[in-house]
Amino acid sequence: MSSARLLNLYMALFLCFMFTPLLLMVVTSFNDTSPPSVTEWHGLTGKWYSFFWMPEDALRADPVLRALDRDRFIGCFGNSLRVSAVVVPLSLLLGLAGAVMLTRWQSRASGLLWWVLLSPMLAPGIVLGLSALVFWARLGVNAGLFTIMMAQLTFVAGYPMLILMARLQRQPVELEEAATDLGASPLRVFFRITLPFLAPALISAAVIAFLASMENYNTTMFAKGGACTFATEIGAMARNPNGHPPVINAVGTVIILLTVGFAVTHALLQRREKA
């Protein structure tokens, strides 16, 4: 077998390994049985999707859905949106500051600063969650949404920093130097030259930060106290000893469709810009 065929075979097996569970999840989200099953088919249904808006009497009539707390699930999703509404802009600000410092400030300490700023991304989520919980408890702050925000911010800010650094390294420094020579202040140079150049990277960084905040489980689990988020509630539902409800499969399918939709839209916009 040639090396090209061997590589193609490996890629095919890798793609099957990666995407077969996702395809099975999508298929089982339309199966009228709980827990989800591929081998035991009870007919097509869309009730796992309509769980979030079906009438209360229809919800109580279903033996599976009536055991779920719809109001709590929606409330936990709202908590995730509140957390991300704080984490995303703050992570962009911190990531932008770190990216500018590492790309524009040349010093012997740059390498050390690089590792210090990236270390939260490499630390286990359990450590970040527990450390945030202990730190803010010493200051008299009870665990809740605030500690979740602070715990997530420690590592989510690293994603925008890396994205913005990659963009800044492609920017010609001569543009900023020319503007400075013509009398522009550093602040004016930043807002008129650097920031517009970073606009596409800022949008990408915001999307990545939002997804990282919404899907985070380990750090959030240890910093949440009595609060809940979208990820922790799904985790709690998945730990059901009788099998998780197919509502989780429906939610996962919607997330996959949204992700693919955003990716395709981004690719089309990028192609239009190049054209």
C-alpha cells in the first residue's frame, strides 16, 4: 500500500472516529424513546425539541419530560448568557492588552511574561475553579455567578490574546511609526490604525471566548456554589443513573447546526473579502 493511500485511510478512520458519535446523537434526537437508543427505534418524534415551548399540559402528560425541570434549565441557560456577557468583553480587553504588550514591548522578560499570561490556559480547570472559590471566599464573596465569571476570565482571556497576537504580528509597524512621526499621539495611532486592523480578529476572538465560556464545565463546576449554568445543568442531567433524557441530544444537535452555520457563513465572508 502506498503512503498516500495509507494516509487517506488514516484520515477516513479519524473522521469516522470524530464524527460518528455526533451523527448518532443527531439520529437519536428524533427517536421516540428514552434513554436515547439507535438499535431500539420507536418512531420519529420532535418532542425533544419542542420541550422548551410545548404547553404545560402536554409537558405533564409525557412520562419522560414531566420529570425534567424546564424552568430551571432555561434559567441556567440565562445564567450562562449573563456570565458570557461579562467574560467576553473583559477577556477581549485583557487579551488585547496582553497581545499589544507581548508584540510591541521588547524585553528580556517577554518570554517569562508570555508563559505567565498563558499559564491559566494550561492549568487544570479544577485548580482554577477551586483557587477562585478559595480566593473570593477569603474576601467575603460567596460562590455564585460572580466567582464563575472570575474563574472563567483567568483562562478565557488567553484565547483572544493568542488570536490578536497573530494578527498584530502581521501588521506593518511602519504604519504606526509613520503616524507618530506626523504628530499623532499613541492613543490616536491605536484607535485610527491598530484597532481597525484588529477588527476581524476581535470578532473571531469574541466568538471563541463566547463558546469557551458557554461550554466550560470543569472550572465552572468548582466555582459555581449553588448557582448553575448551561454546561453544569446538562452535566447533571447526563449523570442520571437511568440514562440521560434525549433533550440533551436535541440541544447538542441545535448547537452543531449553529456551529456549522456560523462556520459556513464565516467561510463565505472570507471568500467574498478575498474576491
